[in-house]
Amino acid sequence: MSTTPRPTRRTVTGLGAAAALGLLAACGRSEEGGSGAAEPAAPIAEGEATGSLTVWAMGAEGEKLPELIKGFEEANPDVSVEVTPVPWDSAHDKFTSAIAAGTAPDVAQVGSTWMAEFVGLGALEPTPEEIATDDYFAGALDSVTVDGTVYGVPWYVETRVVFYRTDLAEQAGITEPPSDWEGLLALARAYQEQADADWGLSLQPGGTGSWQTVMPLIWSNGGGVVDDSGAEFTFESSQNEEALAYYQSYFTDGVSDPAPADGTTEQDFVSGRVPMFISGPWMMSAVESVGGEDFADKYGVFVMPQKETSSSFLGGANLGVFQGSENRDAAWKLVQHLSTPEVQVEWFGISTDLPALQSSWEDETVSANEKFEVFRTQLDTAQAPPTVATWEQVAAKFDAQIEEVCKNDLAPADALATIQSEAQGIGTGA
């Protein structure tokens, strides 16, 4: 099922296997050794932060973070923080080059799918016990946990829900949002048959990042792609096959466009040509901007329909402190500052990034909008991608098989057998 990507937060392709092994060697780590057991983090020194800090942050966050940092500098007048905005397109390469050269920043925004890889390279410090982690959404905390050790903290989260035109649904005779897979398909068909929609639901027929649209169905059906130990891939299963077949049916039954144009989600939603899609909270302002005044009253959002459970993709970004920081105590004090509920709410006001701390959602600034409450509900069951070092490589292979399923009628079982073989060949990096 398609999720509309957020360009500034897209998943970027990881290192190739050869490059990754080269970096391991450059870092003086065994190619076979993996991350191993982490040493406990040293305590954070008491007192105010002092000295200078370098921080890297990507996309819009990199542009807006200096405004948030002012509060930290006011509370710690002897510290100075230099924020370097980094474009998402070049961020991964910039990080891995800096890690290899020993020139990584003190603190950085780290993509959730990069955590295991960076930990495997020995680049990130474990989180000191002074920073509490019990208030984070479970899926967000999973995204910073590698081999049972927490590295850094979740900074902000995002998840995906279903956007749908309530006025056109009523025209089609449906007044309540669906709660299961069958209901979702029925609503999509009703849009086509009763409300003149060309397509019932916008889906991504393969391509980069399409795994993010399929994984929620797999999780919803009780499946998974990595075992609990993180040591073995588990693509071939009856649950995964059923989920992928359900996804495929939207294309084979003519409910979803197998060749959608790029960048038309908002326009198609407003015109009613495609009155349903799945995406994150950033699309609220996007569709309301195109739809104009009062359009907010013509659509709603609902949590992902369930098979066994309602599940969605949990994305966002984390904050990490890099090994070798010459000012690590001040670095952790900054992370600690950004991890307080009130600062998380302040960041939401600046950026609209959803708070990673559950207590921040009690603030009226966040809870006043009923649509945000749907995202809040979804976050309770949203899951992070597998924290294996090679996930970016495996995900690219998965995307290719999803495209074969959607566009060339490849049998889901055959696609899963292929990706299982390819994933085993790549390995988990453990």
C-alpha cells in the first residue's frame, strides 16, 4: 500500500558491501566481528555544558535546528553550538566518509535505518543512564536499540495513516472509516463505482522505498522479515505471502494505478480522481494548501486497517553522539536538553515534527487537532524497520521484487523466495 514519501526524509541508499567492508577495515574493526557487546556508557559530568559543539542535521531540520538550540545556549552561556545543515541526498556518504576519517561531528541527526550500520562501524556511543528512555514510543526506542544496547535517543517520529475524502465516501454510501483489510478494499471500490474516482487508492507499484508500504501489511498479518535474534531473514512465510498477495490484488483488480505520475498526490486527492492515499502528517498541510479554505472539512484520516493488528511504519530520526567527541559531556547534555518533553513540544511548534516522547502529546499544542490524535493512536502499534547493518542493501532488493509483483504479475511466493535468497547472500552483518 502506498505511502507518499516526504522528500526531505526519504530513505537513502546505504553503502555497497565492498564499501562497508572497507570502512570496517578503516575503523580498525574485524570484518567478521560485528558490533559485539557494548561497554557501559560513562556517566555525564555534572555542571553546565561548556566549550564548542558541532552538530549535523539534515534537510529542513538542519535549517530550523539553530532556533531550537538558542534555549540550550542561554541555559549554558559558556557553550557554543555550530549546526551544519546536510542535504539528505549526500548525508549518508558524508557520514561514512567522516567516520572513516575520524572527523564525525559531536552530535548528529541519524536516520533510523542507519543506526545498526553506524554501530557496526563503532561510530556511536551507548546512551548514558542519566538519559531516561522509558517515555519513548516502543517502536521509536527499538530504532535506537542494537544488540540490546541503546545508542542515542529518538528525536522525532512519524508514522503513516490513511487519508480519505469523507465527502466522497458519503456520496458512495460509506459513513464510517474501515477497520480491516476487506473494508479498505470495499471503500476503494466504492469510490470508483459510486463517486466517479479513476482509482480507489493511491499505491506505490514498487520502486525505491516501496518496502515501507508493504511491511505494515506483513506486520499486520503476523509476519516479519527478520527473526527475533536479528540473525536470520524470514521473508518466506505464509503470512508474508498473504500480505503481498493482498497488496498485489489492488493492481490486478484495477483498483490502483500501476503507473502513477510523480508528484500529483495532492492534486488527485483534491480533485477526487484518487480520493485515498496513505502518508504522514506532513501531507495535511500539503493537501489543505492545494484544496484551499474549508478543504480540511472534506477529508479525514484513520489508522491502518487490521488483519490481525493495525500496524504502520515508524520513521523519523534519532540523535547520536559520536565516539571520539572531544566534548562528549557537553554533547550528551545537548541531547538530554532536546529530549525533555517541553523542548519536544517547542520543536513540534517550529518544525511540525511529531514528538518521540509520549508525555509531550499531552500538551494542547499537539493534542488539540483531532487528526493528530489518529497519528498518536497509530504510533502505539507502529514498528521500526529491522535494525540490521545491511538493511539498506536488502531493502533495495525487496523494492525490486515488489515492483515485479505489482507490474509483471510475479507470484508473491516466487518474489519472496528470490528476496530470501538474495538477503541470505548479503547477510545481516552480525
